[in-house]
Amino acid sequence: MNQTLSMASVTVSADLQITIPAAVGQSLGLSEGQRFQVVRYQDRIELIPIRPIQALRGFLKGMETTLDRDTDRATAYQFDAIVWTQDNDFEGLRNIRYLAKT
């Protein structure tokens, strides 16, 4: 996936619809009928493509976990929350409780 920043202007129609510019849609691999999560965050709208769960397999492999995370998002670390998982890639990390699959 292309990680570069892309900006374009769009206009909201009378029934509150927008059209995603073709270059942006193509760079994200979007297709007709693509579904999104729509998130209102502070003074902006974020569109997050809904992908099949299989498409996410392995996306955290090799991720550097000691980096500072976004300060504008609530994270488990900020609230000292416990995250439970059956994914052994997370075993041994701080605030992670690994429960082996049976």
C-alpha cells in the first residue's frame, strides 16, 4: 500500500454524498461497492475501508513496538488497560494477557 500523503478537494452534494477522487481510490485499491467505517473525530471525518479480516493476517509482523504512538488517540497504554489475545505474536508484551488457543 502506498503510504504517501494524498490530498484532494471534494464537494458535498445536497444529500451529503461525496465522490472519492479516482487517483485516491485507485491508490487504496478501492472498488465499486466498497464499504467504510465513518468516524467523526474532533473537527474531521475519517473514512476507513472495511477489509475482510483475512486481509489483515500478519500485518503486525515485525512491527516496532517501542515507538511512541499517536498522542491524539486513546490507547491501551494511556489507560494502562489490559489487552487479551490468543495471537502468540503478542505474548510477553506489556499489558498483554496471552491465552493459548485450545
